[in-house]
Amino acid sequence: MNPLATRSAAPDRPLAIGLLLGVSGWAAGLFVLFFVVLLFRPDSAGQAALSGAILLAAAWALFMAAREGEPVFVAQLALALSIAGQCLALYAMTKGSHGIAPVAGAALALQSALALAMPNRLHRTLTTLFATIAWALTLRFALFGEPGYTTRGDAVHAASLAAALGGWLLAWGPVAAALWWAARKESGWVSGGWETLTRPIVDGLIVGLAVATLASQPFESFGWFGDGGADAGNLALWPLLSALGALGALAAAFALRRSGLMVLCAVAAPLHVAHFYYALGTSLLVKSLLMLAMGAASLAAARFLRSKEPA
């Protein structure tokens, strides 16, 4: 039996309840962080690392002590401590760094480790989601530059069509491949006792792929960072590709019978389309043709999913 998959402090809950608990845990975690900073004043990287390690260890112990059916307070307290510890640990890992890419890279390493170490389903789902976002941000800013650290627009306009397409595939292709593998091998990892480890991680990958570009799209595509779509260049294709990614996540959620995640993916896809429409700096005719193609792709995906329904 896999030792990482034998303990879980959170039973299966509806998606809305899980999201509410996650948001409340983050809010509580920020209050805990504020309290720790005021009380201990961890100014140096070493002090922040020590404080973060203590909080993460306390969170792990609470998760291990929690049992199925116990009041949710214990798990929520552990989640709050973990979030505060993650913030302090990330500060210690990136103190003195400049730019978003190093911070995102450190967050990727931290979230990936916690997704395996913390024995709690909601925590594993959240850390997997943040790990996918951190991976996309690391890759995006490492390849195409960061707003505020390069001459405005230069890095974005330098991205060729091939580079933009390749960057998105490099960021989200592994996530899509992992979901495809998980859907095909579900019976194997369930019967092998890996469900409490793999199920929340797969859920996090589904959410990550569904909301991909909403988190990793170049900030220059928004009006408050420049001239809107004119600055997005070929990277404006990322929302369109992510709409297709959301449909892929929908297919994975359907195959794994995760109805709540199916709703989330179905909502994310049109949001990506709206984002793409705003980010793309081209004529209304071209935008209309692209919207028509996206509608046809959505109908094709719906027909495919309907064909897979049991008779």
C-alpha cells in the first residue's frame, strides 16, 4: 500500500463546498501570516524559513491527526497554517530575486513538494492547481519576458507565431498528457490504493488546464498594462488555445465522472473565448470567423461526449 495515499483528512465534498473551504482557508492563512509577522518579525530569509518550516510541520501534524468525519475545523486550521507557512517559505526562497519567473519557479518547486507531502485532499488539489499556474508563469516569463523588466512590448512583439504556439504547448501539453493517462489508468490507480493521492492531484490538473490562460496569459493583453490587445501579439492565441484546453479538461472530468469539475470547465471555455476576443488586435471580421470556428469546435466536442454516454 502506498504510504502517501493512505491518509486523508477530507472526505469527498461537492465542488462548491470545496471551493468555499479553500477560499476560507486562504483568508484564514493570510490572517495567520499577518499575526506571525507582527509577533516574530521574520525579517531575514533564515528567520522566514524557520517560521515557515514550523508552520508547515504543524499543518502536516494536524492533517495526520485528523480523521474522516471529524469536524472540519481541524483540517481548516491546518490549511490556514500551511498557507501562512508557504508564504514565509516562498519569501525565504526568493528574497533578493528580481522578476516574476524566479518567484514562480520557487513556487512550482514548493507546491509540487507539498502536493505529495500533505495528507489532505483539498490541500493536494489546491497545491496542484497552484503548481500548474506557477509552471505556466515560469515558462511564459522565462521565454517572452516580464512586464516592468523589459521595454514595454518588445518581448511580446518578438514572439513569433511558432514560439507562441510552442510555448503554450510546452506549458500545457504535459498537463493534458497527464490527464489523458490518468483517465485511461483510473481503474489501476484506484485498485492499487493510490486514489487518495492521485484523485486530488488529478482534480487540480483539471482545474489548472481549465483556467490555464486566465492565470498565465501575458499581462500586456489587458488595458491597464498598456494598449490592450495591440500589445498581445501572437501570444493573444493563448486564450484561444486554452479554450480548447478547457474542453480537453472537460473531457477528462467527464471520463472520471467529476460532475462539479465538468461545470467549471464548461464555464471556463467561454471565458477564454471572451479573453481571446479582447486580446486579439485584429479586425472584427477575423474575430467573427475565429468565433465561428470555436463554436464549431465546441459543437464537435459536445457530440463526441454525447457519443461516449452509456446506452
